[in-house]
Amino acid sequence: MRRDWLAAAATAIRRNNHRNALAGAVAGVGAALAIGAMEWFSAIAHYSLAIIPFATSIVLVIGSPEADAAQPRALVGGHIVSTLVGLLVLKLAGPHGWAAAMAVGLAVLAMYVTGTFHPPAGINPLLVVANNLPWTFLIAPVLAGALLLTAFALIWHRWVAQRSWPREWL
């Protein structure tokens, strides 16, 4: 009986059938596990989970693994590029509302230009400027979290969903 359930779940996930409740439940478990790991990481990094910008990235990478924005280049690069833009704008303009808005717009441009467009990373410059975050935010939680999420997605897709991911690394 257990093998039949696992086989059905694996088949539903491999097909990426968004209307299948079983595939959705398994993807939801994966997202919950990843958020749990982020919660643990946030406690270690001494940042509130609300400031760690990966919940929507997890949903994208688990739920739409074939999307360009769900590939490692976009996942890691988008978070790094957008955070860098936020830190630069913060340094040049200070923690103002208009600066946060400008940082988000510039981050979108920077992600397009660098080929690292990852929509969930658009929150990073807003978080950086609005919360006056230090440069260390780029390393932990952003870089460390993006790399952990990439590792989680790789393990999830290869072992649980039994499909090839990523489509391309760079």
C-alpha cells in the first residue's frame, strides 16, 4: 500500500500536474520543509524570518521547476544582484521610502541586464533600504540562503520528485 502511494505521488509530481491534489500536497510538504529550514537559519543568523526573502522563491522553485526564474542562475544571481542594488542605493541615498522604491526598480533592471531575473528577489532591495540593513546581509542570509535553497531544490527534485533539475546551472 505504501509503495502505491509513493509511486502515485512521484508520477503526479514528475508530470508537474498543478491540478492534482497529491502533487500539490507533496509540493506543499517540500515548501514547508524548506521554510522550516529557513526558520532555523533565521534564528542562527539573528534575522527575523520576515526579513529572509525566500518564501516565494521556494514556492517558485518547487512549484514551477522548469521556469527560467526557477533555475540556479536566476535563483542565486537574482537574490545577489537585487540585494547589491539595495545596498548601493542605501549607501548613496539613505533609508528613505523613495530610495526603497528606486532600489526595487533598479534591481529589476539589473536582473534583466545580468540574465538573473528572479521575481521573488525583488523584495530584497526593499528590505535592505527600508530596514537599513548592513552589508553582511548579502552574505547571511542572502547568499547562504540562496545556496541552501538551491541545494534543497536539487535534493527535492532529484530524490523526491525523481526528475532532473535544474534544466541548466548557468
